[in-house]
Amino acid sequence: MNAISQPFQITPTGLKWDNHFHRLGPDFYTALAPQALPEPYWVGRSVAVAQILNLPADELETDALLHALAGNQPISGTQPLASVYSGHQFGHWAGQLGDGRACLLGEANGLEVQLKGSGSTPYSRMGDGRAVLRSSIREFLCSEAMHGLGIPTTRALCVVGSDEEVARESLETAAVVTRVAPSFIRFGHFEHFAARQQLPQLKILADYVISRYYPDCQTASTLSANPYANLLQQVTERTAVMLAHWQAVGFCHGVMNTDNMSILGLTIDYGPFQFLDAFDPDHICNHTDRGGRYAFARQPDIAHWNLYALAQALMPLIEDQALALQALDTYKPLFAGHWLQLMRAKLGLTAGRDGDDTGADQALVNDLLALLAQDRVDYTLFWRRLSQAVASQQFAPVRDLFLERAGWDTWLLRYSARLDGLDTQQAADLMRSTNPKYVLRNYLGELAIEAAKGKDFSVVAHLLTLLERPFDEHPAFDSYAGLPPDWASQIEISCSS
Ligand code: AMP
Ligand code: MG
């Protein structure tokens, strides 16, 4: 990245900057400016994210902001930096990593604003510091899609592109995503200082995270007297909730390394992610993940493993192994409880009927998932059709999705018995607000990317509109809610981005 050379700074109205992370001091980052990106153009913009930043929507039309978010123009009040972290990648200690292609501008309206793809930093290792148009569109759309689904995530304000070439498996073009989150701190930030035995810095970081994001950890009477064990407990809970959402909606992250785990339990670092088309618990969405460490059904256990890595990093502060283990032990029941609650909602069920139906509901869900897996039924389509079937009491369109109809018929009898006596319209309403009509299937992302490569950004804009409200019908876009085309199964997404 370059030193800031331009004398002229832009001042977008509404953006009031504060830079808490910057005040942690230079042990935590390298101060630097983003690298200029020639002749940028808008690829996608989110008015909703502008609003949470207090940025007037018309600022998102200006050339000044376009250039600023491409890294060509400093923004007054920002203190750009690349933070340092470490982490475990694919189960192995990877040592120092850091923001190798991201630059934190500062904090506006209480939210950190980060440019991703903004050029090389001291943490770039062998990388060029850039992100390609393809992966930037995927990250932009998926951030907003997850938010639309009610899943904790970092957000994305916009993508700017450029014709500047970037070498990956083939030549591509560069883009920058402006990401937004209360914090981009990862498990790996803690692992970094723990591995180096920099205990004062570890404590500064933990105290910072507690005071800004988990103030309960110091005060709540229901928690232990140990704020660092409480922090581990609360991160465990948020991570369990996030994983329950991923599994319920059929989201595969693809690279659950500890440096890609947010300390706030947000879905972060969208790379080779995928929403399942056909339901397959063993699905591996990352072409680079040959062993399937991050296969769909393994995600909850991997998150638990990652929490152990976080716990190990926090041990010098927690100082009490029993307390740490106690926090970690809450993960499985928390995950299972949240997951069952979400799966019940997908079935139109709110809670146990006669006292406690947990075991029976669990079996109902598990047996259904086994049927979906056996016939590789399209996951999103199944749930949406089931929602409509409960509303109309016409189950044939759901049955059509199965090859092995007898298994489905038997399961449907059990489900009907469970719904018996409940208000089916209420159940159907719950289902339609829980089972999305639209998810960012890989092939939809490809349609947007292919159009954008030809400078047609309308598909990005249309998809954004749908994915912001994925439970609404949007009848004009029905074709985006059907089965994926045959070529969708040929799409290969790797870590390269
Ligand atoms: P990821 O798997 O994308 O989360 O990235 C893992 C690490 O590699 C992080 O430290 C990234 O900043 C870094 N990285 C990924 N791609 C690049 C790139 N093109 N240039 C520099 N660093 C990169
Ligand atoms: Mg990452």
C-alpha cells in the first residue's frame, strides 16, 4: 500500500469517524493507506448498509466516494490500518497471517468500515493484496443475503471494480468490497498474541473486546466472576447460534479456519461458500478442501474445535481450566437447542406440544433429512414447497421432488399427525417466513458475475433486491427460485479469490 499522497481528502456527509481499534496501538496493526485502483466503477451498492452507516444514499452515487472506496482518495477522519492476526488453517497452526488484502478505514456510526482487496500489506505473504471481481460480487451479495435471512454476518456497502488485471488461475480483474461490521476481530487475533506469549497485548485485546462488545462479562450476576471465562462462554453461545443458522438454511462456509471465525459470532470472509442445491450432508463446497474437513455436516464440530483454539489462546487470562472447559461444554447443547428450534420453525412448529416433544421432533427432523439426503432433494425448493403445501394442503408438488415416494409418504403421515390440532395457516405463515424462496445459489452468483464481466451490473442489482427480502414472493423473478440448471453442478469454487 502507498503512503497517503493525495493532499485532498473527501468528507462524505453523515460519516462521523472514530477509530477505537486504532487506539489499541501499533502492536495490533500497521498503519497504511489503501493502494490506488485505476479507473474504478460501481459494481453493486447497498442502500440499506449506507443507512446503517448514516451515509445519505445519494453519496453512494458520487465519484468522490467511488474513488475513496477504490483507495484513490483518502477520507478525512479515517486512520487506515491492516491488523495482524494468526490462526489455524485446515487444522494446522499457520503462524502469522493478518489483513493481507484488507484495510480498516475506521469506525463510522459505531461500525468498522473495511476495504477488502485494497492492495498489499506487510501481511500479504505471497499474495498481491487484491481481490477479483468474481469473489467480490459473491461476498457482497452473500453478506446481504445472510442478513436478509436473519443470520449474523458482516455486511457489505458496495463493490467497486476496475479493469486492472489480476493473475489467478487465469487473468481476472480487480475489485474492492467495502465491508461493514461492529468489529472484524477474529479468533486468530487472540491466537496471535497467545502464541507469541505477548500477555499484556492479549489482555489489552480481551479487555477491549469485553468492554466494547461484551460488557456483560464484567457485570452480569448470572456469570462467573472471571470475565475472560465469561467471554469464552458468550463467544461459544454466539458461535453455536451462527452454526445452527448455517445448518438450518443449508449454508456451507468452505474455509472455517480460526482466522475466519469472528469474535462476535458473525459469518465472515465469504470465499468458496455455497448454499446447498441437492441436500448432501457430505457436500464439500471448497474445491481446495480435498479431505472434506469443512464438509457441510462437519461444520458444527469444526466450530467447536475452533472454540477450543480460542480457549487455549485465552487460557493465560482465564487461568482456570475447569471454567474454560465448562464454557466449551455448553457448545453442543446450545447448538442442538438452537438448531432444533430453527428446524421446528421450518416445519411450522413452535415448541413441544404435549409438554416435551423434543425427542420426537428431533427424530422427525432427522428422518426427514435422511430422506432428503437419500434422494438428493433440492434443499431450498423442498422447504419452500412444503410451506406452500401446508398452506394449501396439497402435498403432491413436494412428493414430486422424491424418487423414493414410499419413504416420503410414511414421513408425511407422521408430520400430519404432529400438525394435527395446530392452526395450519399459522404454521404456513411461520414456514414462509422461515424457509426462503431465494438463496444465493452458486449458479445465480455466476449469472451476476458473467454479466458484470461484460459491464452489465443489473443482475447484481436484481439479486440484491431479491436476497434482501428472500422470504417475499417477487413473482417477476420466479425463474431464480427453481431448480438449478445442469451446468450448476460443474461450478468449481476454490480458495483462490
Ligand atoms: P482467506 O483464506 O481468504 O481468509 O485468507 C487467508 C489469509 O491470506 C489472510 O491473511 C488473507 O489476508 C491472506 N490473503 C488471501 N488472499 C490474499 C491476496 N490475494 N493477497 C494477500 N493476502 C491474501
Ligand atoms: Mg480470511
